[in-house]
Amino acid sequence: MELHDRHHNAVSPEGLVGGAPGHGAPERGDRDCGARDSGGLGWEASAAAEPTPPAGLAEALADFLTAPLPARATRKPRPLAAATPPGGLPAVRISASAAPQGAAARFVAIAGNIGAGKSTLTGFLESNFQIKPFYEPNDANPYLTDFYADMRSYGFHSQMYFLSAKFRAHLELARRLGAEPAVTFVQDRTIYEDAEIFARTLHTRGILSDRDFATYDSMYRGIRDALPRPDLLIYLRCSLKGLRRRIKLRGRPEEQAMDPVYLKALQDAYEAWFATYDLGPTVVIDSEQLDYLRNIVDRIDLVEALGRLLKR
């Protein structure tokens, strides 16, 4: 006889040693489907008599078929705020200051290099936590064309325009936070990045002079201190290789000719800035390791981790 799947077609001991035909015990005429030939199990079978199994076989089969199934393994959750493991950071790392306490975060800021996944995470937070994205007006920088043609001559003008546009946007966000106290907002790039990353990188590369950068930085710090701080900053970390792959895949024309050296300089500036960020609680997400769009386990882990901070 042929043993079937234990969960669906388990053969009872009685069916094997003379029980009535039924579910799991092949009927006497079904030799082609449910029973082997007479030599298969070592005993003779005939149409006139039930087969007699060797001594001890029925008991062994009964023990096998009635034994409890092994316990199903459970998924161990990924550590969310554990110490850094050998070889890399946890996929989701929550700062001690972001531990659940008090009111939920209402102003969430997302920071990360070009291609790190800021817009993707903004959409994820909107759909999973009903957080309202705050998009800045898409005003064209009137200096941008001149800047790309002559960075040294127009770098200061271009950065000052971006700084003033960010300032207006943050003031509008502050107004909406006061007018809509039950709403949580998420912003996918902050004024801090314009100054601490992009302007500073231009200065480091010699495009902004010391005098121009000092003027810009003084203006930025006065503006920064007058603005509401994020209740939570989510920093997206991604390798340079991962950034370049995403930039190529999304195919924005203005990004395709980006100098890899410039992207590396931005990456270094982001890491240096985040290492000293002290304006509030932070969460670090490895957006290359955590595939929360296609992997259900990663999605659950991220929702659980952020839910502690956004749903209280």
C-alpha cells in the first residue's frame, strides 16, 4: 500500500489491517491506485483474503500516523533597537530619545541622499499611517540654468534662493501644524539638508567662497532656530552602489550625468551631518536592506517599529 499525505489522506491503522474501505484506505479493487504489488511490502495479497502484515508493522505504522506533528516554527522579529551587529547596522534603528513616551510625533521629517527613497517612504507613511505629506511649491529656481553653466559665479545666488524657498515652506508647515492639531505631517526633505549637505558640499569643493558660505550659514542658522523642529527625523541610509542603481532606474534626465565623485561627497556630508544631529529623536532605516514594498516580513517589521512612534 502507498502512504498518502498525513494531513489530507492519512491511512488509519484499522484500514491497513482489515478495517472497512474508506477515506485513506484503498478499496479492494483499486490495486493500481492505492496498493503495491504483492512483493512490495513483503506479504501475499489475494482477492479472497485481507493481507496480513508482518508482525510489528501495524504497530509501527500506527505510532507513525498518530504521532503529533512537530511544532511550527515562529518567525523571530528583527531587533529594532539592538546594538550594531557585526557587519552592519540593523535595518531599523531607533534612537533612545525616540522611545515611546508622551504624545505621538506630528511633524515627521525624512532625510537621505539622492535616490535613498524619500518619496517612496513618504507614500508608505501616507498609506499605512494616514500621515499627510507636505509638498513644497515647485517654483523654478531662476538661477539654476546659470548655476549649471557657471557654478562659481552663481552658486551663492542659487543657494540663497533655495534657502528662502525652504524657509517659506517651513513657515507654511508651521501654520498648518497649528491649524490642524489632529493631523500628522511628513516632509520628504528639510531645510537642514539644503544648508548642511548641499551648500556645505559646494563650499568644500571650492564652488562657494569662504565669505559667501559664512554669509549663507549665518542666515541659515538664524532661520533654523526660528522654525519648529521635527518631532521625529527618519534618516534613510543606502550605499553608493544602491544610490547609483536607483538613480539609473528612475531615469530622471537631470540626474543621469551626475558625477559619481559629487554623489560620494554628498554621501559623506549626509553621514557627517547626521552624526551630529541633535534637534530631536531619530530613526535610521537601511533602505537597501529593508524591502518594505515587496517583502511582507520587512513591511510588518517597519509598521511595527514606526507604529510605536506614530500611533499613541
